[in-house]
Amino acid sequence: MSSDNERSEDPAGGVPEQLALIRETVRKANVPRAKPRTWRGAALAKELPVARVLVNKGVLHLDQYFDYAVPEELDADAQPGVRVRVRFGAGGRNVRGGRREGGGLIDGFLIERLAESDYTGALAALAYVVSPEPVLGPELLALSRAVADRYAGSLADVLQLAVPPRNGRAESKPSPEPLPPPPAPSAGSWERYAQGPAFLRALAEGGAPRAVWTALPGPHWPQEIARAMAATLASGRGALVVVPDGRTAGRVDAALTELLGEGRHALLTADSGPEKRYREWLAVRRGSVRAVVGTRAAMFAPVTDLGLVAVWDDGDSSHSDDNAPFPHVREVLELRAAHGRCAFLLGGTNCTVEAAQLVESGWALPLRADREQLRIAAPLLRTVGDGELARDGAARAARLPSLAWQTVRDGLRSGPVLVQVPRRGYAPRLACERCREPARCRHCAGPLQAPDQRDLDCAWCGRAESAWHCVACGSSRLRAQIVGARRTAEELGRAFPAVPVRTSGRDHILDSVPDAPALVVCTPGAEPVAEGGYAAALLLDGWAMVGRPDLRAGEEALRRWTAAASLVRGQPEGGTVVIVAEPTLRPVQALVRWDPVGHARRELAERAELGFPPVSRMASVTGSPEALAAFLTAAELPPEAEVLGPVPVPGAEPGRPRRPWDAPPGESWERALLRVPPGSGAALAAALKAAQAARMSRGGGAQVRIRVDPPDIG
């Protein structure tokens, strides 16, 4: 039809109206989207035409590899370690032209190429290769599999933590050329430790020493970590250090840059943003950078020729991942040190029970300074107990003892003063009224509680306790520990009106404060670094720290106190720390003597006697009462496994986000603890994983959550 005829049919303009109507009809039509190619009839790769793929399903009954056909067009890009997209869930009946078709598209990793498959049916073809960049190497794959087995999880879930999301812009940019190894550094402040220079020499000579390092208080530990990394780099190997948070990572990053200059290490933290972090991760994966400083996710960083793994402050809760299968940095780095035969360094101003166990078993050696060096580095420590508070009129009037007032007044003459106040919301636990010994169950040694303020029962096994008496002193009277934090910022502000008061907490955390008179009130873990160190520190409400209903309450309180006291100047410079807590408490005594190692060793001995972690291995299983009972019945647990509970699981506290182990809103959940003796942890994890996989393959039903080595067991 000519244009003239077209115009002559509707001189009034009807044709444009018809075309507009057709366009609108097409828009509203439910036209199916074009599907990615199925490679029907396409030739396969001439060599190794089968790709073994890990699909990203993250469910235990699909925790295996699946075989796919490799089209010839994808042969060059489909190499082991790359990201791919495959069709999954089509079933065996939808076969056309010798290829399985259908199913939904899903992400995956190409594990290996094979000449033939052991699957006898028709194979689906790889849909396409997302990127030719190999991001999953053999070492990272083996580590991820070991972590999945240890924590009764799936390999796909571990890889979600180990391999960051792809960023095309970062991937398209080349990484810089690797720099030659730097010279071995001098010992520097490592001279303060008897075995410090020898440790650095072993790293520089290519050795693999394992050490539990109890760092001296003060500002030198970032430089000491940097020198350990530099010594490892000098041997031609790589180094990895994992710290609790971005502020700590920034201190180590600055120390390493000052020692070695730019371009020798990567900083992997969430604060970097997805593109920059992925670009840094790719530089590590490609071998351009062999030193990594980062937070929790960096524990999987694919460092080339890894020679040193280190973790700082392993007792910090940030080192335990809140995503399945909930791995802990310390345990993952232990696996890397054992499998990769590299050096291991666990450091901190405190010492955890797990660290003490590593030394006790001979797996690692202690790295400590003598008492003379400690007296120079540590501040003067003083205590204020209940007796002093009762007799102190200033304490009754203003809720602060006279000693604390005097310490603040003297400290403000020469610099800032740190005031640590525990955050509110700690639940009380029960203790002996006479000797303060924690009240525990006679059957499983779990903590006793009084939910209705009358009847006692165990928070672990749920058994009632009607005739409790203290095993230490014989008393039958109980007391509740102090709950929450005292309001101190107002009193301090009124008492010192000419001095600025700064706060640091969860909503707003300060990185540093200047070396000028000021009051810095903060919650545990949010202490800013003072230039030149704090002149003094107050550690208030010690009962709120020690009185939490947790097996690790004393250990955690000592860790928080030593971390804050380490920011104060040494005793020769006039630094003073006052802690408001009963002096007879074991954590307080350990702080006054500055003996975290002795405290950890005593805790380890008691836990060994009572069968507590880390001497025993534990796992928690939570879910609805019916689902939990069915799971425990079906699970083929090791014969030596002991089931504690079940007991009700509390819901999330009002105003706080729900944790993975909290009961969902409006639901009543229960928790059972499974305990096995040393050497049976792998069997327990395997049994739990098999039971969960069998349950999910049958349709699942109500949700059941498993967590091996739970951080909070009461």
C-alpha cells in the first residue's frame, strides 16, 4: 500500500488512532519474556565437555555437585572457579534433543571440568558464564568445605560469606603489578617481649610458629602487628590479619602504611563500599597484593602463598558471624593454619579460654612480656567495693565514690578522662548472697534463674531446683546481681561544668579524641583512642558486667576492662584506673594484677571439670516444641551425646533487632543443648547435618535452627 492510499483511507486521522490503539493493546498483552538459550542441538566442547557445578541453593539436602554439559561456545570461558548460571529443578522428563531443559535459572560456581559424567541421564547445558574471572580457587574451596563440615552447614552458605558479590566495574579494571618483597623489619617494640624478636625472625625465615600473644597495654600493638606482617612479606609469603571492627582495622592499616608504604596491603572492611572492597579483594585473588587487613569476612581472603594468619581480640562478639553456618574467625584461621601449614598469631590485651586451651594443648606457644615490662606499660589500678560505697557519703549522694571524684579531678589536669558505663538491659542472674558464687544447677551445672521471683529452675535443662545451697560456703540464700548502668554523665557534667563531656556509644562512636581535658563517657567497646593516652579511667558498675546470665560473663567483663584500661597512660606517666566492683571477684582480682592469662587458665580448669566448652563441644537446636522433639528423635546422635533441655527461648528484647537464635515474634520456641566430650565434635556436627538434610528433603515442615559452638549458652 502506497503512502497516498494510506492517507486517503482516513483523511480525518483514523489511522494514527488505530496505531495508538494497537500499541496500547500490545503493552497490556501478557507476552512471555524471552528465555535464555537452552543450547538445544549445539555442539559440546571437544575436550572435557562436562562441568561440575555447585549451585547456590544453600540447603543441606542439595549440598553436592551437579554435572552440566559445556557448549562449545562457552568452552574458553567455562574454567574452574568462575561464576556461572544454570537451570535447576527441571526434572528428568523434560529432555529434548539429548539435553535436559526447563527449570529456574540459578547462580553457581564451576568446580571442575570432566571428560565424562557419572550421571547416566541427560545433562542440562550451562546457561552462560557470568564472568571469566576465576574467583574460587582450590584452596578457598577446600577451606569452605572444612568450615561447612565443622559447623554442620552447606558449602553454598559458606561461599556466600567467602566470595563477595560481583562488581562488573571493579572486575574490568586491571590490578597493579605486585611489588617485590620488602626487607625484614627490625624488632621495634617487640623487644619488650622475651620471645618477640625470635618470633619475627622465624616469620622472616619462612617458618610457621604458632603463638598466643598477650599484648602489653598501650598504643604499640598496631605497630607490632604491622611488623609481624612485614616479616612474613619479607619471606616472600602473604599475611592476613582479622580485627573486630573498622576502627581497629584503620589503626592497623595506618601502622602498616607507615612501615611499608602504599600498595603493599589491602584493607577489606564493609566501610569501603562494594566496588572498592571487591577491587581490593580481586587484587588479593590475582596475587597483586599479599597482605590483608580486614574485619570478619576477610578470614576467607584468598591470599597467595599464605604465611601468617592473625586475629586480634578473638573474644569480641564481632568475630562470630550471624549468618549460617555461623563460623568464628578464630576457628577458621586455625583451620587455615593447620591445612596451609602457615604461622598463627592470636593476640589481644586479654586472654580467652579458647586461647588458653591452645597453649595448654601445646598447639601454640605463649608470647608474653615479663612483669617488669608490664609495670611500666600498665596504669595504676584501684578498686571500690560495696563496703566502701556503703560508707562513702559522696557515693550515696551522687552515685560516685570519693575516690572516683578525686581521680577524675586529678586526671583532668593533664588530659582526657575515660568513663566506661555498661549499657542497659543486662538480665540479672542469681548468686550466693554470702560469697557471690554463681548459682548453678546440680544436674548440668547450668545457671539458675527465677522467672517468677519464687521458683528456681535451670536455664539449660529446665529442671526445677527446690533445695539449692552454695557449694562454696553452704549458704542457702540468693541475691540478684545489679542490672543495667547508672546515669553518670549528668553528675559528671554538673560537677565539672568547665570541662566538655563527650559521649560514644552504639548510635555515635568516636574514633579518637584530642589530648585535652575532657570527660569521655562511653559504653563497652565504643571507647575512642586518646592522643597520648587517657590520664585516667573510671570503670563503673562492675556488677552489671559480671552479673550477666552467661557462661562467659566474667571473661567478657575482664576483656572489656582490660581494653579500656589499655587506653590509659602507664603508671610512670601518672595513669590511674578506678573500677567500681567488689574486689574479691575473680575478674576484678585478675584486672588488678593484670593477669588475664591466669584468669583464663583457671576458667579453663573449671570448665574441664564441669564439662563446659571449649573442653566439650556443644550445639544448640531451636524450634517449635513439636519440630524440636521430632528432630531430636530422628537425629542419630553419637552415643556419648548428652541432651540438655529443652527450655523456652526468650523473644527479642523490645527495641532491639532480633538475633538469629531468637524466637520469631508471636511464636513459642524451645532450645535444646547437645553436649559431647572432646573428640566427638565432628561426629556431632555430621549427625546434625544429616538429620537436617533428611528433614528438609521430606519437605521440612516447621523451621529448626542448628548452631554449633553457640556463643551464648547461658
